[in-house]
Amino acid sequence: MKSKIISPPGSIVCVFLFAILLCSVSCESHNESNTFDYGTKNDSARYYYLKGFREILDNGRWTEAENSYRKALDFDPNYILGKSLVARITKDLREREVLLQELKAVKDSATNNESLLLDVYLLSIEAYNNRDRGIKSTTQFITNRKQVAESNFRKFIHKYPNNDYVKAEYIEWLHFIHGPKIALDSLKHLATERQMNLGFYISYAASLEVELDNLDEATALSKKLNKLMKDDTYTAYMKLMAEIYIAQDSLYKAKKYVDRIVKIDPNHIIALGMQSNIKEQLKNRN
């Protein structure tokens, strides 16, 4: 049931983890007051920008995240990073294409710290546009996107180690590029004690444990995550339980959780993909 991911050779893994550890030690030495303004002077715009990240990463609510990103632009229509987040989450290809052109036109006005994030986001938007137009991204484009994401996010979290959600995206990219073992080890090295008690870090660590076939560890983390889910529309716990049941080949149990997620949030892209895969697997069994 679990896709096989080939990890880098042992020597490369050791070098990579050593670099991560050095970054972790250096990051922890930064002053707690070293914060990023997220590219806007408008407090309300910044609030909804961060709320969007919290909704999608901690709570698993995609629709609420999109609403928050759009509300950030209501308060600051020229908010570059806010506009990039709307472009990343919208399902409207035409809107995404327009936003991409607008962002490229003002790209040079971004600060160095904004550019670290914006460069990654622009490549993601371009990748989504290619996908929706039925254009296959070239190997060179994919390689460049991976390299930019890993390099830029690493630089950013070195400057701002207490930033929860850029660090979260960095860990997601490490997973995509290097596989679950590297991602899980990096999460444990890089996350602060406070971050290890946030929804994303608990749920993502558990998902990586599932992929590594450590179901006991994943189940223990699921119980910790469930205690954070104070609202019936928070779907992070449901998604994790579906992953655990899929790993146990209990597809009907997994389907109940995934169907519930989609009913709560029809825009939950990951749940929609899981729902489609489960239906196909059950169909092939009949």
C-alpha cells in the first residue's frame, strides 16, 4: 500500500543531517525578537495571512485558509506575499494566470527576505498553471524548483527559526526531495519545543511515521493531535486516521474519515485525492 521512496546514499544522508543540525544549533541561538513582518505594514493583512497558514497546516481547513488569504488582500490589495498565497490556493486557472503576471511585474520591488519566499511561490504557481493546462513540466524546471525551495527556505528559517509555517513548508519540501526519513529527522532537529506541540508538526511527524511503517508511533501522535482539534470542522486528525487505516489496508475505515473530510471541506485537495484513490482500489477489489 505504501509507495517506495529511495533515500540518498548513507554518506550523503549523514552530511545532510549534519548540515541540518548545524543550522538547528545556529537557529536556536537567534534572539526571540527576530521576527519577520511578512511583507506588509498592515496588521490586519498580516493577521489573516498567518491565519490562512494556521487553518491549512494546523487545522486542515482549505476553504477557511483561502478565505483568510483573500481577506488579507482586502486589507492590503498590494500585498505581494498575500497575493502569492491566493494564487497558490485558488482552483481558478485564469485567476492564477493573472495573479502570476501581476506578481512577476512587481517581483523586483520585494525585499531580500520576501524574495526568498516569493521565488519559491512563483515556481509553484507556474507548476500549477502547467498542470491545469495539461503541460508537463520539464525535468530542468522540476530540478530548479526543488533546488530553489530547499535553498531559500533553509536560508529563511536560519534567519527566523521561530517562524512556524515557513519551517513547515521547508520540512514538506525535504520530504518531497529526500524522502520520509530525512524529513522526520529534520523535523525533530529543527522544530522548537513550542512548535512540536502545534498541529502541523504533530500531524506531519505522524504521517512520516506512517510512511516509514512505524504505526505505533503514528497512533500515539494521533491521540496527541486529537486533543488539539477543538472544532468539529478541523480535519487534520481525520486525515491522519485515514492514512493510518490505509497503511493497515482497512480501506472502508479510511473511506469514512476521508468522506467526512470532503463533506466538511469540498476544497480539501489532499482528501479529494485520497478519496479518489480509495474508490479506485475498492473498485478493483470487487
